[in-house]
Amino acid sequence: MKFKKKMKLNVSIPTASMPDIIFMLLIFFMVATVFKQFSGLKVRLPDAVKIQKVPVSKRLVITIWIDTNDKVVCDDYNLKELKNLRNVVYEKLIKEPQSQIALKIDENANMGFVNKVHQELRKANALKVHYFARPGAGGRG
């Protein structure tokens, strides 16, 4: 006895609602994502008479904080030893050669330590350095 072949069913996944699902997921991730905004160390910036804003994209700025306790933070890296600053800055400059250094130094910071930071930046070939200050009377008389 011969069996008749049954009609072959065409099985497929309906994709009509796929764009709706993708947009819902996209909106969910946009709402649920929190961008980390690192504020660095607590430093009191010195006063300045004249301040000039440098037109540089935030993406191209490597921010270094120095406080009164000789602690150094470079963007998201809390540096335990000063010699690590050279490596961190050098790697960031390799990834983005147009980057510039922004120093946020506490007004009561040890200037000998700041000089050591400058030496490490020179060794990392970071020559474009800007200093942050707050607008004020400037100078201490």
C-alpha cells in the first residue's frame, strides 16, 4: 500500500512586528541607561583675573585632578603611584592623538608634587596642557 504525501507546510516566523519590538527595546535602553559622570577629586580651584575658554570637544580632553594630599586622578583612574600617570596618559594619547590635558589643581596643592606631575606628562609626550581656574578677583596681593 502506498501512502500519499501530505502537503508540505511552509513554516516561517512572522516578522511584521519586528520593527515595533526593536524600537521598544531601543527606547527601553535609552531610558534605563545611566552615563557615569566622574567628578574627580574635591579641589578648590584658584582665582583668576582673566579666563579663556578653550574650544575643545569634551571627548578630546584628559582631565587630571590634584588635591592637597598629593592624590592624582586621571579621568576614571585613581592613581596610587605617580609613575602610572605616564602610562595612562600615553595610552589615551595613542587612542586619540588630538587630546589635550586639563589640570584641575587645588589652590593649596604642593607645587613640588605638581612639578612631578608635569615631569610625568612630559615623559608621556603630553605637551598641550590647560589649567582650570574660577573667575574671581585673581591674585592674592
